Amino acid sequence: AVKRVVRYLQGTKVYMLTYRKVDHSEVIGYSDADLGGCTDSRKSITGLVFLLSG
């Protein structure tokens, strides 16, 4: 599995993120939690996502 990740990273190292200048920026955050919801391990699961300018 590690070799596959390394090959993927080598094949995509020329990709980049570009941002345009905007007059205003907005950050929106979402979160979710399932406290002890996994019936096998009783572990909690949380997730976060943040959006910058939509």
C-alpha cells in the first residue's frame, strides 16, 4: 500500500492549487461526531471540513 501511495505522489507532484484574489473571504466549518457509535470497538468518530470562499 505504501508503494502505491508513493507512486501516486510521484505522478501528481506537478499538480498545484491556485487561488484567485477575491474582495472578501469567508470560512465555513462543519463538524460531526458519533460518540461511541461503533458497536464493535465503542470508539468515537469525529469529522471536520472547512471551506474557504465557497
